[in-house]
Amino acid sequence: MPFAITLKVEEKLGVRCLDFHMAHDKTLSNCCKNNLVLNVKIPAIYVNISWKMKVTFRKVREGDLKRLNEIINDVEANRFLNTAAPVSMKSTRDFFNSLRKDERSWYAVLADGVVVGGIILNLHGDKTKRSSHVASIGINLAREYWGMGVGDKAIKFLTGLARKHKVKRFELQYIEGNERARRLYEKNGFKKEGVRKKAFKLNGRYYDSIVMAKFLK
């Protein structure tokens, strides 16, 4: 008989606790410092995992900048970003200040109240321009939160924000090889529109940039 597993992650005093709440009131808890070792045999085909984590969004504050700078400088998290590491704190602060003057909205992503990334909605013009119905997005998350549904929630939040600005065309780009991003975008209705050949350079090698978009009703 299929059963569900709910995983709850907590970090207190450097100790990670992961509680498994299984059907029929069976509970297994295992806590250890920095590493988690599980020896539980269950048929993978029957497992439905749900992360009980509250994800919220708010405008970036000055107090968030140090954490956001750490995330963008993480080697894995930075690999597919247009801004190459190392990124100085001054650059991060200058970017924060510049957003007060243009049409981009920078939001912090919080998981259970902790900043785990940043997202951007970039409006392509004010109401007097013929591209005012277009917006692009950017997402940057701490890698320890990849694959936990945070990116999916971020896109849904950005979609709602875009609707408030009467955006009709929603677009983005990702770099070839970033399969995690491709799957996320396709899941949320984005369609491939074209390729910018060799538009991205990493470690002396050129990569294509894939253009995707979707239209909001």
C-alpha cells in the first residue's frame, strides 16, 4: 500500500534534525552534526516526499546583502550566472542601490524565515513604451535548497507579480547544460523560442543561451 513521507529540516546549534513521519503513526528520527545517515529501506516507487517548509518573498533589505553576496559567490550556484564570481560586497550594494532607480524589482527568497536566494522581475519599459507588456526574470538560490520546490514557488510568485504589472509576455534565458533550470521552466509553461549561439563564456569555452517565454492570459 502506498504511503507518504514528510521530511522536516531544522537547524539548531549546528545540529541538523530530519524527522520522517510515516503512515500508521510510525516515526523515525535521526539527528547528527553536519551529516545525516539514514538506513531505511522502502520501495522508492511508493514514496511521496513533501518538504514541510514555509517559503516567502519580500523586497530585498540592506541586511540581506551579505547573505545574497555569499550565495552568488558559491562556485556551483554561480556557474550558470551571467555575473562571474568573485562578486564584491561593493558590487552587490551598488546593484541594490541601482534598483531604486529603474524598473527592476529584487526580492529575497526566505525558507522558514532564512534568506536562501534572490529573484528579479525586470520590466522592459514604462507604460509609454511598446514593450511595457514584457518582463524577464532571474532566479538565484543557495544550492542546498535546490530540488526542494523553492524555484517552483519563486516562479509562481513572479508570475503573480507580473500580472499585477499587466505583463503579457514573460521571458527568460538559461545556459545550455543547465538541465535543472530547463526542467523547472518547462514545468511552469515556458517554451523554447530560440538560441543565442555562443552567448555565454565559462572557463574559456563558449555556450549557447536558450531563450524561453510564455504568455500570460
